[in-house]
Amino acid sequence: QASLSAENAIAAHPLAARSIILRLAGIYGPGRVPFLKDLRAGGPIAAPVTGWLNLIHVDDAAAVVVAAAEEELAPATTPDGKHVYCVSDGTPVERGEFYSEVARQIGAPPPRFTAPDPGSPRALRAEANRRIDNSRMLADLHVTLTYPDYRAGLASAVETRNQ
């Protein structure tokens, strides 16, 4: 709701035609790997094992923001005249697979999952279950991602870090 309110505020601004809206997927990186402490301790993860995650490494998210600020885009071809980009690595992953890979990379046992509290923000996010295509972002903003998938990004996020 906060993001939608921000987008509406941008759309109402006199400079809206020159705006670029970036919708960031789940940001991860050093210090930003959800449930890392739980996995290291062998504790359960309060999230459904199924469902798709769309992710972006923090370094790549920053690179996209810089690219968007520097890019001179042609007028938007969308009906509302806005430039809107979904910022993700373009490699959606099922939640269970993601956390299994985190556990593998840190040498922890396979993850265990428990249901999140019904109606909690975590439960509501899990219901979204969508896969994001980043091809327009890559093409229009001329970005090359350092971490084009979660495996490469996780290696940089968990290596020798005590989080």
C-alpha cells in the first residue's frame, strides 16, 4: 500500500512524465538474508515451503537505481505515460529451493518450515506467488547484473560472514 501511494504521488506530480518507477523484488545481500540465523541454529522458518520468490541482490538493485537516474528514456509508451520497471534478477525461485540453497552454502541442515501466522504480513506476501520478468528493465536501462541468479548472489551474501 505504501508503494502504491508513492507511485500515485509521483503520477500526480508535474514532473510525472519524466519519472521512472522501480518496483524492487526482495532485496538480499550481506546482512540481508532472511532467516539466516534460524537456518544456522537449525530452527524452523515461519513461511510456506511453496511459492515463488523474486529477488535482487542489493548491489544489483543499487546499479539499477543508478542506471535509471542516468538513462535518458524516450517518452513512455504505456497508456498512462509512466516508465515502470520490475527490478529483479529475472530468475524466480521456489521458496523451499532458495532456503535449501542457503542452508547448503552455510553448511546447515536442510530447512524446516512452519506456517506463518495467518493474516501476518509474511503470510500475505507468500500468497502473492508470482514470477517477475526483468527483460524490459535490462533492455531499456542497459544494465548487466553482477548476480543474475540467487545462487551467485547468495555466495557473496553468506561467504565468511557471521550474520
